[in-house]
Amino acid sequence: MAHVRTRTGGLARFAALNTRWHRTALIAFLVIVLGHWAEHVAQAFQIYALGWPVHEARGLLGVAFPWLVHSEALHYGYALVMLIGLIVLRPGFTGSGRTWWTISLGVQVWHHFEHLLLLLQVVTGVHLSGRSAPTSIAQLVVPRVELHLFYNAIVFLPMIVGMMLHMFPSPVDRAAMRCGCALPAWRGIV
């Protein structure tokens, strides 16, 4: 008997991440996101509370490993990991949790594009608007540190709302779920 190999396309190969492993995958993803947030908050604290010059404010890891902050490839890699995580984990969401997760994904698509633009400027040596350093489109108006705090906030907030609605779903959303992420309903919440 010949061995028949079936091919799964698209996100179907990640089915386990959206069913039995969804909660674990979401927690792992959240840890990555919170670690990145800690870096940006620490950098802002170094600038605004400690009075460090922007080029010396490197966040938590950047103090020990300064090259990390100046690696556009690393920043792009994180934006790509965020984009992939939001895409791959999206099928596990239902109802209003999925709506909020999708909003986060939409914002991250733009954030990823901005990082791709920065990376391409590093690779080509040609900077946007003749600037002396790689510059994103929004950075033409908003300074980089503040812009990244803003981007991370507008990706993070709908992501967290989506996760909360996923963990405490409405009865209709709960019935449609294929994962074990839903926690017991709290009296008065759902």
C-alpha cells in the first residue's frame, strides 16, 4: 500500500496552537510582549525620570548589550514575531475577543510596515526625506521613543481586551470556542 501524504495549507498546520495549546501559546506570546513593553518603559524612564540623553537610554537589556538597541534587524525581528503571533493565534478566538484581537493585528500590520521601512533604509543607506538616520513615516512627525511607546500601546491594549474577552466569553462565544482558554464565569461579569 502506497503511503499517501496529505498537505495542509495555510494556518491549518497550527491547529493545535488554536485548540489544546492555545492558552499556553497565548501566555508565551504575552510574556514576549510584556518583555518588549518593559524595554520601552525602561527606556522612557531613563529619558524622562533619570534625564539620560536619548542615545544613551537603552532600556533594560540595552544597558548590558548596547548593540541590541542599535540593531534595526532586531527591532524588525520583534515586529515580525508580533505580526506572526497575532496571525497564528487569531483562529483560536471567537466573537468579540476575535474582533479586538483583529484590531490589534491591523495596527501591527502598520507597525511592521514601519519597521520594514526602517530596515530597508539601513540596508540601502537611503533614508526617508533625506534624514541622517533611518526614519519611519510617522517618525516624520513624532519622535522615535514616544512613537514606539504609542505603537506598542495601541497594539497591546486591543490585544489585552481580546484576551480578556476570550478568557471570559459570552455564552455564545464560549459555545463556539475550540480551546480551553475560557475560565469559569465570574458572577456579574458574564
